[in-house]
Amino acid sequence: MKYLSLKKRFLTLPLILLFFSFPGFPKPKKDKITVTFGKERLYKQLHLLEIGLKEVVFDKAVAGWNLLSTQKLISNSSILSVVDFSQSSNTKRLYVIDMDKKIVLINTYVAHGRNSGEEFATNFGNKENSFKSSLGFYITGNTYQGNHGLSMRLRGIEKGINDEAEQRGIVIHGAPYVSETFIKQCGRLGRSQGCPAVPEEFCQQIISYIKEGSCFYMYYPDENYQVNSLIG
């Protein structure tokens, strides 16, 4: 009986091998594992933990950036910008990353809206004159000279979350209240009318990196955003 059982196994084995080697048979998918490993490796390579960006935030940013890249919605796909509003405004919570060269180009301060909170941003909105920051994914636009000098428009692409950004005049611009001097004087960074304002000395450099079609992501573990976002 043992001989017959062993014989059946040897007869069955070639059929199994033939079945799995047939060209039309779908092979096990490893894309998800590969992508996850790639993100973990890049996260470590960029030393993001050391400069304050949590891995969960980076993962969400990369997921959205990857989706927008795949859908060809961003023309400047090499650049990913992340604002982590879960951090204190007294920390450097803006990260501009070159995904091709795998380097952090800029890590600096960024303001939130005056009605989003004091030192920490906790309230977000999408309505005009709310003076609140809006979360989610944006596509960077063109530049112009405004009241704050060189500025760059942002187009919010998440309906009901940040799609009023253009009408609200939400842009990247430099501001004197985004500085270490202001933090020392007031105990926290200054606040905007909803714009992610940046230090004046870095504004031109930041805009030159991210303008005209790159992915810009503003994060906070907001329950409403997590439920309603189609991307993050």
C-alpha cells in the first residue's frame, strides 16, 4: 500500500508542475509586498524618522502620490511634498522630497490657518473665509507675484475636503511670522488665513522645486478626512 501511495505521488507531481508552469496560469501577486518593502526602505534611506516624519504619514503620502502618478494627474512626478499637521508648529513639519534622487530637498517650518488652532492644528475646513487649513492632496500650480511676493497656487483635488482651495486663495507664500524668531517671541509659530505659509528665506527655493504639477499633501489624523477621502 505504501508503494502504491508513493507511486501516485510521483505520477501526480508532474501534473502539478505542468499546471503551475502553464503560461496562462496567474502567478501569485507580490506587488503589494514589493511596494511596502520599497517604502520602508526609502523611509529609512531618507532618515525621515530622525527629522520627525512618522512612517504612517509617509506611507499615506506615497500612496496618494503613486495614485496621482499612475493616473497622470501630476506632471512633476519626481517631487512629493508632505506637511504633517500632527506635529507642533514649532517643529519643521514640511518635507519636500525628490522621489527620483531619493533625497530630502527641504525640511522647514510651515504655518497653519489661524482658526485651525494655536501651536497645534486640530480643526480643518474647506469654506471661504474660514481661515482654516484644508487637509488632503493638492496639485501645485503656477506662480505669481502677490501681496507676499512670489507665491504659488494650489489646486485641491479632494471634493468636499479641499476643492475650494483656489476660490479661497490658498497658496504657498513666504511670511515673516514663519520663523524661529517669531517662535521665541510668541511661543509658537505665526498663523495664516489658511495658506501653508513658509519661511521667507526659503520660499523661492521651495516654489522652484515644487511648482507646476507636483503632489502636495497635508496630513492630520482627522476622522472626517479618513472617512471621506478617496485617496488617503
